[in-house]
Amino acid sequence: MIYEAVATTMCTMDPELEALLPHLPSIDLTDPLAARKHLAERAILRPAPDTTGLQIEDRIVPSEPPVPVRIYRPHQARGAVVWMHGGGGVMGNLDTEHPWAARIAAASGAVVVSVDYRLAPEHRFPAAHDDVYAVLTWTADHADELGVDPARIAIGGHSAGATIAAGVALYARDQYGPPIRFQLLSQPSIDDRQQTWSQRNFTDTPWHDRHNNAAGWRHCLGSGQATQYAAPGRATDLSGLPPAYIATAEFDPVRDEAIEYALRLLQAGVSVELHQWPGTFHGSHTILSAEVSQRQFAELGATLRRALKD
């Protein structure tokens, strides 16, 4: 059984994804070190992405502390995206994100600046956000060097990376920081309070469930109170933010809070494209053997390409 609380809806899982469920590795974020090791081992087994036509370079962004990034440059790119990996804020790095960052660059035609932000619980909020904001500022300042238009810089990511992207967009607005052209938010965890219907009912979903979501928030926040930058769902004013694309998965505890965030952005006058993918679960877009997952990833690239065009 996929999850007991909503067993009656099991028949709506995408058939290709459902067939893969018995073979999916389990994830437990209560032990960050074990989770990181497990993710790194799985990443090694993935086929290498096609990087034809991409210049790939590892750099260090000067900050305190310095922030490692990996830059993917397609031929004749005009725009850029500061891109964050997922992993609940406790796992993931440039190498585990490499297959997806390369695909985003190839599909969008944008320079992808993949950020190796600091992880919790060793580095709690706002460490990751500080790293990403430093990279956003550096990207804007070095637009000429990167060969991109400084007016065409987006921010985005998967899961926890999307959460950080949304929080940094809020922070950049409030600090009158570098202008952000677009937010590309794939399955963001928007609210630490976990009070939505999907949070209450999706307690045993594949890969990411209420238990892991709560563990990630505990690691990232510690005993501190969540601010709007850590949990954008807490923000009371969403006006003046960049246009956004928000993707959600049907069987995902963070589904409803992301949909509610999209609606609140619209009500604040922010242009939003919301795509709720039926039959999917959190992170299933990375299982590229499934047709629906291929469509999800292709749409991320195509959406970014449109957002950064002339």
C-alpha cells in the first residue's frame, strides 16, 4: 500500500510510476549523515547527462564563507538562473544535482549557476539563504563575464531548493537587491506549520512524507522561529515579487501549501503559472524512465526559456 490515509486514491497514481514504487530507495531525514551518504551512492549509479554544447566550470563565489558553484553555459545563452538542489535542506551537493542542472541548462538555453549552499543541521537558517543571496548578487555583478543580460536572471530549484529560492526572492525584494526576472519553483515546501489537507493526509507517500518534511524543518530551523524568508508561506505581503512558475505533485504533503502560495501570489498581483501534475509524487520528476517525468522536466526547461526570452 502506498499510503494508508488516502488508500482509496491509489488507482490514480501514474501507472509507470506505480510500477517503480517497489524499487525506490527509502529516504529518512532523521539521520542527515546517513541520508547524504545514501544520496551520494545513488547519484553515482545514475547515467551521466548529455553535456554536448555546454561549457561547465566550477567556481568559488567570494563571500563569508565562500560558496562553491558549478556553472553550465549553453552556446549563445542570454539569461541565467541561480539554481538550488533539493534534499530537505540537509542533503545534496553540486555532484548529486549535476544531472538535473545540466538538463535544465540544455532545455532552457540559460546559464545555470548551481549553488552548493550550506546544509543543516550543521548550518541552520539563514546559512543556505545567505549563500544563495551572495550567489545571486555575484551573478548579477558578473553578468557580462557570464555572457548574460543582467535583466534576465531567474532563481529556482527543486523541493527545498525551491523553498530557498522563494525565500531569497522575498529577501531580495525587501533589501532592494538584484532584480529577479522569474521564479521557477518545483515542488516547494512553503510552510513549516504543516496544517494543510495534504500535510495531514499524505503521511506515507513515496520518497517524501509528512515525517521527512517535519524532520527537514527541524534540522533547518532548530529551536528558532521560522521567518517569512525561511517559510515563505508565513509572508503577509507577496506584492512586488517576480512572476513565478510553481509545479506540484498530486501525492505530496507539500502540494496544498504550494497551491495556496500560488493563489496568494495571484491575489497580490503577481503573475503565476501553476501546474499540478496528476498521478505524481514528490521528486518523481527525476525518474526519467517515466513519460510523465520526462514531460515534467521538459516543461521546467521550456518555461525558463520563455521567461528569459527577449
